[in-house]
Amino acid sequence: MNENTAAMIQTFIPMVLILVVFYFFLIRPQKKREKETQEMRNSLEVGDEIITVGGIIGTVVSMREDHLVIETGSDRSKIRITRWAVQMNNTAHEKTSSKSK
């Protein structure tokens, strides 16, 4: 190996290490969270209490492929939302916390 090749390798290795670190600390955990969120949205059922991205709390009344109808408040107002707008399923969270007790 000559000096030019060794110098190129020395500059290339830190860049590769930075990419590996970015993958394991940023990209991989983000993909895992996205997968868990998608599974939660796909496992919604009628009667589940959900919270939307906008902070609206309601109960799922009916479902279609990409839309949900939720019932909010004591006056039983109904709102149609898209499935991607669901941030959290409170019913599923309550089920898992009661199983762990």
C-alpha cells in the first residue's frame, strides 16, 4: 500500500462509522416505532377508546379501510377521521397494564 491509499482509507473509515452510528441510534428505532404505530392502527376495534393526533378523545363506532367514525363527548357527537390520525389506543393500553398487574 502506498501513502495515498492509506490516507484515503483513514478518511473513509470515520465516515462509515458515522453512518453505522446514525443507523443504529436514529433510523432503526424510528422504523421500529413506525411499525408499532401501524400495528396499533390496524388492530383497532369498534368500542376502543382512542386519542387522535389533534387531541380528540373518542370511542370507535364504525370502521372502514382507511376511515373511522368516532363518538365524542356526552352529547354523542360523531366525527369521521382517517386511520393515520389515531395517535393512541387507550383501550389497548388499559388491557396491557391490567395484564401486567
